[in-house]
Amino acid sequence: MKMKTLAAMALAGAMAAGPAMAELVIPDLSYRTGPYAAGGTPFSDGYQDYFNLLNARDGGIGGESVRIIECETGYNTEKGVECYEATKGEGALIYQPLSTGITYQLIPKATADGIPMHTMGYGRTSAANGEVFNWVFNYPANYWDAASVAVNYLLDENGGDLSGKTIALVYHNSAYGKEPIRTLEELSAKHGFTLTQLAVDHPGQEQKSQWLQIRRERPDYVLMWGWGVMNQVAVQEAANIGFPMENFIGNWWAGAEHDVTPAGMAANGYKSLNMNRVVDYPVLGEIKALVHDAGNAAGDGSNLGSVLYVRGMYAAMLAAEAIANAQEIHGVTAVTPAMVRDGMEALDITAARMAELGMDGIGPEFAVSCENHGGSGQGLVQQWNAADGIWVPLTDFIAPDDGVIDPLIAEDSAAFAAESNITPGCL
């Protein structure tokens, strides 16, 4: 079908990109400063270290070396847009904004410029509809998936019945934190639980009033959509009021080591989602030997193997696999952004391939298509063991309720298409 406005601009932007570069340019919109640095730093370390491994071990991807351009955003939307504008002309092949606010601003820009974006487990959820968001991918899962996975876990914990239960959502008062609300409202109506919403303003250091309300109302469970220092404060405040940690579940951006260690033993039993397993993967040993020991680590090496380091590495692997796909599809090694988009849309991550890459079982199997840019939508539940200082997986990957999620994606993406004068279709 014929594309209009943003999609047409995207095609023009891709054509204007000209001949392919002699290197593979990957921007890293990082944030190593500010109240969200504790999460941004390990992700960026893992993201860059994997590409550095490919350069050291394989000579890059398909014989083309990878050049990383790091640009500090401070998790600030305006700075994120500035970083995009400053780096896109370098031959950028794919963007990973690591911020829902930045993502929302970059969707029309990257689409017009013909540069794909991977918003891994964050960003605009309805970008899972690839017929509307041709240049945006949010596999392997999105925020609405996460909300549903959490509820499905609680359903399993309660014999399949949440009627009469109360769930409080403590969320970052931003586009990120508000993203799961609509889904949780739908799930509340379907399963008969009461949903309470408690917003926490940036950066999240002041939460006493929210947790005093939780102490008064005594919800059965608390879900958290937090990030950065907000998570640390929330865990401590929950401990201060004696809220049962086993009934406190963060999403996959509220389940890293730095979120729980400041509270010490008081954090024991806290749970969170995760989109990736964290084990001692063989690839981590390769990174240690060929990148860190060679003096080419992105950071100081202390984050190797942590939750968000592994997630950043996972994100880089998915980008590298898409680039390799693009090289195979188009029969060239020096690919363009438009070719990488094609590689992303043809991505097929199998158990065998993850094992071959030294990341056996790091995530669920999934395949991408024009219609589905969102992957499987699965996540697992993990629990913090404070005595041993480790996250212990409690479940295998749990599927979301697509019967609830898919209509919401269709509704929201259709509204975006109407607002943006887009006729949905495949490129």
C-alpha cells in the first residue's frame, strides 16, 4: 500500500543517504551522569563492549569494522534529540535511545531520515505495529507486555483469581511511567482487581507520601515502573513501612543490582521482571579476554555480567544480527540504514543461534515481520537474594495476554496513523 507523509519522507531520506559507508557506524545515546546514570552506565558498557568484541574477534560484522559514537544525553529528552542530530550524519545505521521520552521525539525524525530505531522493551508500545511504524522496532517485548506478564504471574500465584485484590502502581511521572496504565486498567476490569495509581516525580528521591498512602491502604501487591534513583528510594521506603518485599514487583527497568544493594538485607525478597536471563555466559569470558584485558572496555570493567550490562550486550547482539541479516539480504557488507531496517524486519532469533553466539537462553525465541515489530512479548520474574547478592529466577519466560494487548496496539497505532496521515502498509 502507498505510504504517506512520514513513511514517504522515510523513503526519500533513505535514498538521500547515498552510497554505503566503509564502516558500520553505531551511535550510543548514553547517560553516564545524573540520577539515572546507575542504569545507563552498565547498559552502555555492555552495548559497546559487544561491538568491541566483534571488532577484536571477527574483524567487525561481515568484515566491516564497527565504529561506536557515544553521545551523553543525561536521560534528557532535549539532549537526546541533539545527540541524534549530531550523529545521524556520520552514517548512523541504528539508534537505541534508552529513553521513552527521547524515543517519542525521535520517531518522526528517524522515520523521515530513514534510520531504524530499536527501543528494546521501552518507548512507544504501539510501535510493535510495523505497518504503521515502519522504522521502529521494540522487540523482544514492550511495556504493555510487561504489565500483562506481571498480572499473569500474580494470577498464577493466586490460583488464577485476582478478584477483590488491590494492586498499587508506583510509577515515574513521565511518558515512561505512564505507559502501562491503560493496560493495567484493562486487566483490572478483566480480572476484577482494584488498581491504585501513585505517581513519583522526577528524579524520584521524594516518595514518603506515596508509601504512607500504601501503608494506610495496604494493597495486596505493589507494581513499580521506576528508573534510576527512584528504584533505590522505593525499595528503602517499602522496607521502612514494613511492606512485604515478596509482594513488591518492579518492571524490567527496576530489577538491577544497584536498585537493591543500598537497602542491604532489607531488600531481600524484592521481585522484578526481566527480559533477559543473567548467567555466566561464555560470551562474557570472551569479552573479558579480548576487550577488557586488551584495555578496550567501554567502562571500568566492574559492570561485566550485571543485569543491565547483559541487557546492553543483548541489545548489541540483536543489532549485530540485524546488520548481518542486511548484509546477506542485499549481498553487500557496507550496508545502509535502509538495508539494516530490512535486516531487523527479517530477524529470527532461535535457541540454536543464541547458543552459537555464547548466549544460550539469554532471551525467548522470536521472529520479526512487517506486521510484528514487537517480538514474543515474554518476560520472567526474578527475586533478590540479599544474602548471596544475586537475582534468582522464579519462573521461565511468561507470555502476555495478547487478547488484551493486541487490540490496544491496534487502537493506538491507528490513532497515530490518522494523526500523521499515514496509510499503513509494508515497505
